[in-house]
Amino acid sequence: MIEELDKAELHVHLEGTLEASELLRMARENDVDVPYTNVEDVDAAYEFSSLQSFLDVFFQGCRVLRRRDDFADLATTYLRRAAADGVTRAEVFFGPQTFLANGVPLEDQLEGLFDGFARAHEETGIDAALVASAQRHRSEDDALAMLEAVMPWADRIVGFGLGSSELGNPPSKFLRYFDAARERGFWTTCHAGEEGPASYVWEALDLCRVDRIDHGVAIASDPTLVDRVVRDQVPLTMCPVSNLRLKVVPDLASHPIRELFDAGALVTVNSDDPTYFGGHVADNYRRLRDDAGFSEAELTQLARNSLTASWT
Ligand code: HPA
Ligand code: ZN
């Protein structure tokens, strides 16, 4: 039933969709040292206590992606899987700064991804769009440089986002970045209120004026902010299994997605980094049904919300 719901996935990091077997293959073919010899080693390493503990492992995995074909394979593998989950539109995050720092030319990164988008579209009909994501542990000047550097591919990029280590890196650090993206006609979105406080969500909305909030778990701690996101129908791209795996919430029954959904917020369900967290988008819907009491009608509404919130 869940796979049959026509849905958009709006919060997924392509780098976070790398299958363990593919990680090992690329490490071997590209001669990159990784601390894993088999899939069991990889699975054992995917135990996280916080966002940062995850990001350290995530950036380590990114090191194996070197060639244009690696990026094409990454995108194709994810999009095929998403299509099987009933995703008809995927707006995928990708962080070029990681791979530029690893010495991979931007052209190989982006042309590879677009090769993968085209291949998956031919095979399954899935519609994919790229959201270039800056990293908040780096400077705002670095974010602006990334935005400039991807401009040759502007017609293939739908929006700009902000991810990585949240605490100590508030959205207000990236005001000029979001202004520059908006002035050039792109949609904008910001990870906020994942581990950070409600004030980061206020900053993202009022100072950075972003179009969507990624995660937004902390919104529920501030009744005025709940009213605000309900009133303005601000899309929230929530990722319940991710939040569970990064210890943002103790269990799914107490995840604020229930409270926000019941309050009338435009909540959507997404996977974030599915191969690291052990759940693709349909698994996230299933967990909400099994562990948070979402009915079939409510899951249908969540899927509808994802199409409403998509940038098409
Ligand atoms: N939060 C912030 N940055 C990220 C995440 C996340 O969940 N996944 C990949 N980059
Ligand atoms: Zn994310």
C-alpha cells in the first residue's frame, strides 16, 4: 500500500544513499583506503550517537567517489530504489564542497549525477532535481564560492540548501548565501531544528527567508513557532528514522511529527541518508504506521503533502 502512494522525496542526501557494496567496490576500483573489508564491517560502523558521529562516517564514505561514473552509479542506484518506493519526484541534496576538497572536479561530480538522473528517468520515469547543499561547518564565503562555481549548471539545479554540523553554526551565519540563491531565482531550504534549538528555525524563516525547513524537530518545543509554520504552511521535510538513529528522539512514538501533523503543519516524510540509517522512504512511512499510529488515511495525506511541497 505504501509503495503505491504517489510521493515526492524532498530530503535525501545522495551521498547518504551509497550502498555498502558500492562503497567497497568504489574503494577497490579507485584505490581508496577504507576501514572496512566487507559489508558486515560497514554495517557495524553505522552506529551513531549524534549528528556529528554520523557525519564523520558519512564524510569518510564520500572519499570513495572519484570518477564521473561513480556519481552516475550513485544517482541511478538511489533513484531506481526510490522509484520502487513510489517516489515520482526526488529533490536530492548533494554537497560539492566535500568532493572539491577531495580533488574531484566539479564537472565530473555534476555531469555524473545528471547522467544518473537521465538513466533512471529512462528506466523508471522518475523525475529528479538537484539541490546544491552548502556545509555550515565551513565559512559563508565557501558557501558563496560553491554557489558561484555551480552556476554553469544553473538550469539543472532547482535550489540551494544548508547541511552538516548544526550546533554552533546557526542559519544567520549564511544570510548572504541564501540571499544570493534567492536573488538568482532558486528555491531555498535549510536544515534547522534537528539538533539545534527552535531559534535556528526562526532564523531560517525570518532572516534567511527559506522556502522549506529540513527536519524541524525543535519546532514542537515552541508553540508560537508551531502556529507560524501552520499559518504559513511552511513545508517541513522530516526524517523520523534518521532522528531515531542519531538519537534526536528516543523513539518514534514520541517524535514531534505526530504533534505537528495533528496541528495542521505541512509535514512530509523522507529518508535523509537511507543506507546509513537503514531505511528508505517507504520504510519511514511504515515505521510511522507501526510505531507512531499513523493510519492509512494519514499516510496518504503525508504523501499528498510531499507533492504539494515539491518544487515543480
Ligand atoms: N543533518 C545535517 N547534515 C546532513 C545530514 C543531516 O541529517 N545528512 C547529511 N548531511
Ligand atoms: Zn539531511
